[in-house]
Amino acid sequence: MADSWDGSYDHGSQSEESYHFERLHIEPIYDSFICPLTKQVMKDPVSLENGQTFEREAIERWFRECRDSGRKLVCPLTQKELKSIELNPSIALRHTIEEWTARNEAVQLDMARRSLNLSSPESEILQSLQYVQYICQKSRSNKHDVRNNELIPMIVDMLKSSSRRVRCKALETLRVVVEDDDDNKAILGEGDTVRTIVKFLSHEQSKEREQAVALLYELSKSEALCEKIGSVNGAILILVGMTSSKSENLATVEKADRTLENLEKCENNVRQMAENGRLQPLLNHILEGPLETKLSMASYLGELVLSNDVQVLVARTVGSSLITIMRSGNPQSREASLKALNQISCCEKSARILIEEGILPPLVKDLFTVGANQLPMRLKEVSATILANVVNSGYEFDVIPVGSDHQTLVSEEIVHNLLHLISNTGPGIECKLLQVLVGLTCSQATALNVVAAIKSSGAIISLVQFIEAPQKDLRLASIKLLQNLSPHMGQELADALRGTVGQLGSLIRVVSENLGITEEQAAAVGLLAELPERDLGLTRQMLDDGAFELIFSRVVKIRQGEIRGTRFVTPFLEGLVKVLARVTFVLGDEHDAVSFCREHELARLFIELLQSNGLDNVQMSSAVALENLSQESKNLTKLPDLPTPSLCSSVFPCFSRQPVITGLCRLHRGTCSLKETFCLLEGQGVEKLVALLDHNNEKVVEAALAAVCTLLEDGVDIEQGMKVLCEAEGIPPIIEVLVEKRTENLRRRAVWAMERLLRSEEIAYEVSGDNNVGTALVDAFQHADYRTRQIAERALRHVDKIPNFSGVFPNLGGG
């Protein structure tokens, strides 16, 4: 026997290994044990009529071949024809062989047992492991012998070997030992063995991973071991990763997938799979499981953080089921479903799916129901959160019925109920319901309905009060809502903010916080920017409160790079500039406003801001501010003091000479500067405004053109204004604006400017040859509003397109 265990066996196919082990024996082998045909020890010996003994399978094949070839049925040994081919079982011989085989296998198994030691040579360990596989595959009863001889713990110890071949063979052998044997699986599941097997899943060598997965697959067939496998930290995570791996071979991926399918028997494993991205088992439990399981899985779904794509998948798969559960009167069911729906309503696509599945009516009902069936306040907050999520999906909520009388979310009654809840609940629900109103006021289609309901309820005062809420989320929601309302309720908001309550000051404090740039700050300054710009009382209060100083400092810090950009920097800067521009609307009424503009050199700042490429609103607000400042220049210009003429000069004017005063502004005929009188002739203001006349945003062009037109207004030297525009090459862009006719407002402005420019005979002469200008003026004369048609008529007279005696319109003054 010793010679036969020389470690030189072939590691090839199983059939070769089986043949090798069949020939291993310790007791002498008797000739009667050997089948003459197969030359191997017989398992099922049978005798012929002549007394010769063969392996049943071999002699049956012999007879079959004789028939197929047309030969006589003869004995393979004697070659004599047989009268009968009846096979008589040799029971005694079979028992003798079985006893002899059992004795041999017992000794061989013992030898294998002695070789399963980490100190044994690698070849002996490998041969021993292969022998264990052989006897286990030969007979299920041998698996009991392996268990009874305590070989399983010894094979497990081989997993600690430094030889990769030994480790792989040990994993493979364990798989064979436990296959279809629950008792062996139970023994293997004891202690930390499962944890050790799982560790092989993360090994770099793919062969070890393959064997480990195959072994875990066998173990996962035992429901008792499913929980143990899942309890090993990282097991399910790695298996889930393997199923989506493109580097693993297909067989390994399939085994990992089937292992996970087996592990689904345990709810804890299903939860882990969901947590690690394999959601389908959890969704299947929600769809098909018993009620208790449905609620358990739904509740856990509510604890997961899901990507947008996964939210969409879940909403499509179980959205309808969750809404059905939510509709039930069972408090536990409603709680579990609400938590899950909260998690899958956060992205626009999934929210739209839930809307189409009918989530709105039960949500609204849960929020408004009072009495015995009302939700606890904590669940009402969840309902409010879901409603806020779905409302921000941008759906057409003015067409979806949510009430028994076909009311929609923007029906007056529903909005009134929302406002009532906002005023009579805690901060958590208040915040979410304000977010609902924020979503409903983001769309022009629904905003007007909400505005009408707020006006009819008189709720604007209470909404403004939330600006001072200590909770940041609540404060942010209220400011965003007020910002959305401001284009429609600007004066009401201004009236509510103006006074001694302190909300205006709270807004300014939010804007001035040195926390970088937050969404709350961007919303707060956006709200301020939308308030009526000509509300003198509000501007007066902002001046008194030092608001404009704070706004100015924030603009300067952003421009100097002291406040780094975030995703809110653009709306924040746009709002700041627009709020700062508001001070220029009251220059004629507030001397403090003039002083502020002088002290902070706002004219220079706004000229610089004209070059904020890509920030259209900044450029537009800056141009509007410069228009206001430039219009005030003629009132601020200091006219020269002329000396009193002498008596002789009074009597004989021909002998007197007019005094020559130098250094005067040619446009305003007085002492001017950009800082003191806001004159645009300094600081390249005119050139930078002209550069914006070919901007692709019509509103920017309109604001720039309006500012440029202040050079041609009554009260200034219009002839000099024309020259300034010529020097700045500003006339061709004005003509281009006129010809393009992009908007009615632009045409109105351009016609006015052209009429002023055409008062110059030189310009009129040059322009008269441009048919495009004539065509544009004729079109305005025929189709524009009444006032513009009058101005177009005068312009056409300047270029002799209409005779001076026309008299179609009364000759009105310049506008």
C-alpha cells in the first residue's frame, strides 16, 4: 500500500482518478474479485449458466454487442454458445467483495486522515483530499464515514495552508463532502468556518474565488446556514459585486447569483442585498410576500438611500403597491408605506410615476383629516414631505383632482387648508408645507392660483413672519416662497416688510452672513431684488438700516475673489446688483441716496459690471442703474458762475467779450465727474454700453440702449451727445437694433433714438441712403403703437421720406 501512495497520481479527469483509487488496496486481491472483461473489482457480480462470473454491466454490454453485430451469444471466456443468457446474482461473492472493499477503504481513509496535516508534503495532502472526494462521490454512505472520522475539521484546517493548490483543493473537497448532506453542512457551519470561506471571495486568485463561491452555493441550500452566511460581514456585498463583475467567468457569476437567490430565504439577507444595490428580492417581498413581510420590507425600504435611477425603478415596480398599502386604515401599514414612499419620491421622474399611480388624493386626505382616523403628527410630517417632493416634480397640478369635489392642489379651498395647517402645526410640517407652496409657485400656470388664494386669505403677513424663524430649513422655505410670490405680490410684500416688526432687517442679516454663499442667501437677496424698485419708503428704510452698505460690500468681495464661487454665486450676485441698483431709482427724492452713490462710486462699479460676460442679469441691472444715474447727471452738474457784466458792457454790448470757461462737460455744460455727477463720459461708460447693443439677450440690449439714450435727452447738449456716440461708434449698433426689430420695446427705443440722431443734417444725409433704415422707420410708422408712430413720422421727415406738410399727426414735442 505504501508504494501505491507515491504522490505521482495524475491530476486529470475524475474517471482517471477513480480508476487510480479503484486499484489501491491493502489486502491481497483475489482473482475471483476481478471481472474478466473490465479487469476491475466487481461491484455487482453475476454468473452465467456455465458458472463464469462477470460484472453485470460488462456482460450485458457484451451480449448487446453480440446482438448488434449478428454474432452468436457466447461466453466471453470459453467462446461457447450459451443456451440461456439469464444472469444469476452472485450474492455471496458481492458481500465478500463489499467487506474487502470496506476494509481497504477504511485503511485508505485512515491513511488520508494521517496525511491531512499542514506539516505533510503538498503532494500527500493533495492526494488525500482527492481520495476524500473520490469516496464521497462513490457513495453517500462514505460521507457519513468522513464525518464520523472527523475529517471535515481537518480539511478545513487545510484552508490555512500556504499552498494555493492545497487551499483550492480543500475548498473543492469541502464542496463535495457537503453536497446533498445536511449533517455535513451543519458541521461545516460550526465555528468560524463560514467566515473563513467568505474571505476567499476577496482573494486575487480567481481559482480560489471560484471554489469558494461554489462551496457557499452548496451551503446556501441549507436554510439554517443562509442566515449565518449573510451574517458574515461583507459576504453579501462581495457576492452582489461578483454578479455584476465583467472580470469574473460566467460560471462564477452564475454561482454567485444562485447563491444570493438561496440567501433570499432570510429577510435579513434581503435587507443587506437591498442596501448593497440588489433591490429586486426586497421588491418581490413587497409585491408577493405576506402582509407582515410586506410591511417589514417597506419599512426597511424607507431607511435606504437610493440613487435617482433606483428610485425610478422602485417607483415603477412597487409604487402602486405602496400606495395601496398607504390607503389602508392600519396605522402600521400606513407608516411603513409612507416611509418607503418618502424615499422614492425625491427625484423628478420617480415623483411623476407616483403621481400617475394616484398618490396625491390619499396624501392630501391624510394631511387634512382630523378626528379618530387622523395620522399622528410625525406621520403627517412624512406625508407633507412626500407632497413637497412630488410637487417639486413640475407636474401640471392644476388638472389633477385631489378632493371629493374635483378640487386640485391649487384650488382656493385646498390652498386655504394648506395655509391653515402652516399656521397651526409644528416647524417640521410647516417647513414641508411651505415647500409645497414653493413648488406650486414655481410654475406660472399654478402660481397665479396660489397667489389669488393667498390674497383672499390675507395670509401674507403670517408668511412673512417665518423670515425670523430660528429653524434654518423653515426660514429658507419661507424666503423661497416669498421670492416666488414677489413678481405677483411685490407691493403687498413691500408693505409687509416695511415697518418696525424687523423682517426686513432679518433678510438683510441673512444676506450679510459670512458663510460663503448659501441657498438661503441667494433666495433672500432674490426676494429683495423683486420688490417694487420705486417704493420710496422701502428704499428709505434700507438706507436708514445700512442695507445698501452691506450689499455693496458683498458685491465688492465677490469681485475681489474674497468670496469663492459656489453653485449659488450667480443668482446671489445677480440679486445683489439688482438690489444695489434700487438706490438709483430715488436719486431725485433722497439726497442720502445721492450721497451713498457718490461715497461708494457706484457709477464706476456699475460700468465695470457691464463687462460681466455670461451674467446677463448683472449686465442688465447695471445698465438700468447707469440710465438712472445718467438721467440725474444734468441735475447734479454744477453750472459755471458767470461774472456780472459792467455798465459799459450793458450799454455797449458790442464792446464786451464773453468770458471763456474751460474744463466744462460738453454734454451737461457744467462741472462733471463720474463720482460726483455720475457723468457717463468718464470711465468709458458710453463705450461699454454701446458694446452691449449687439448682445444676444434682448433685455440687456434694451437696458443698454435706454442708458445710451440719456445722451440724447432734453436737458443735455444733444448735438454733443451725438458726437459722443459717433466717437464711441454707437450709431451703427443703434441702426442695427432698429432694423432687426427684435422686440416691440427695442423698436420703440430705437425709433426714439434715431429720431434724435436724424436731427443732425450730416447724420440724416448719411442715413438717407440706407434703405434698411427707411424701411424700418416706415414699418414703425405703419404698425407701431401710437406714440412710436408719431416719432417715426418725425424721423421720416428728417430724411425726406415724408413731406413736412404731411400733418397726419399733430406735431408733438420730443419724448
